[in-house]
Amino acid sequence: MAYIQINGGVNGFDLEIAIAPDSDMTMGRPPLGMKPTTIRLTTDTIRRIEALVGNRRLALFIREAVENELQRRENPQALKGHGNP
């Protein structure tokens, strides 16, 4: 609340201005639902991966490999019917 003196009297007025957004959307790119993390791989391992998938596809390869391994470990029974021990 701010105060101003007019003609010997003190009047109060509120300086708070409420601004309603034009939309419910926030600015910028929507979140991708990913959290960056650091892993350490040998130079040889990185070269082998890049030889298979290209040097601009390393992160995608690692994400897919992790996802495949998680599925394998979470559902070991599902893989036994496909010729795996």
C-alpha cells in the first residue's frame, strides 16, 4: 500500500497490478521429461558406438541401450520364451 498527500489529506492506494496471462502455456520449449547425467565411457567404447550409429547418435544409442536393459531386467520371464537362457 502506498500513500500520497492530496490537499492536506492522506490517501492510500494499492500499487499492485495483476496481469493475467494470455494463455495457460508457458514460454519456450515444453519440458522433455529428461534429466541430464554424466557417464564415463572409454574412448574405445565411444568409437565402437559411433562406428555403428554415427557420431551424432551417441546419446540416442545410450538411451535405447539403457531402456532395453531395464526391460530385460524387469521382465526376465518374457525373454525366456524367445530362445534366451
